[in-house]
Amino acid sequence: MTMRAMHAGEFGAFRASVVDTMVESMVTAIGVGRDAARAQAVDGVRTSLPLGFDTPEHVLLVGEVDGARVGAAWFGIRHPRGVEGCAFLHMLLVDPAHRGHGLGHALLDGVEAEARARGARAMELHVFGFNAPATALYRSSGYEVITQQMRKTL
């Protein structure tokens, strides 16, 4: 897999995919309504990327195999809570047609290499508990649970 910087013209579709992924995750994990989830996802992306594609200290990457796009990723050089030397992976997306072929590992490896090249000594991320494929990817790549939020329906 090769990694490259995302082009400005690709950002709109990527942002839409990020929002859609966040909506599905919030509906599934939190049980909020789709409209509320969409509003929260749009606001979250707008807050995290206030200048969109040109937001400083955020890196948008595309993964390609043989010149064909297979996924994309977004990480921040600075951790949202200010953890020194720790980048934060906001989103890792393997395009649906390419899932199940180990490309998530390759994409994650590329993101980590780019973060290291930019001075990061660690990477954190958030993954919803129901997302077993993503959880397995991160665990098998050496990520450990450092905080945990739990819920019980009453």
C-alpha cells in the first residue's frame, strides 16, 4: 500500500463518509435518533476541522494499492486533550469493497509512520465497543484499552 496526502478535491467526499460513519456508530452504540446523530456528527467534524481541509495540525491521507484508492485516514498531530507527544486518530476508513483483505493494517501502519515522521511518540483513538472488526484491528496492532466507558440498559 502507498500512502499519499489527500487532495482538496477529495475532502468533501471524505468528510461525508466520516459523518456517515459517525452517524451509524452513534445510532448503533448510543441509540440516538438519526437526525440528532447527524447534527452531532456534522458539528463534531466542523469543530475538529474548523478550516476544513486546511485545518493546521490535522493530516488527511489516502491509501492506494496499484493506484486505486482503498481507504483514507484522518489524524491530528496534537491530542485533543493535550497529551504531549501523542497524536490522535480521528478516523480510519477502509472502502467497503476492500474490507476483509488486511488493508486496515496496512492503512494503520501508514498512518502511524506519518505520525512518527511528524514527531508523535504515541497514537490514541476511540472505537465503539460494538465495532468488533475495528477493535480486533487495533488490538492486533498493539493498541491497549486505556479508558473504558460502559452502559447498561435499565
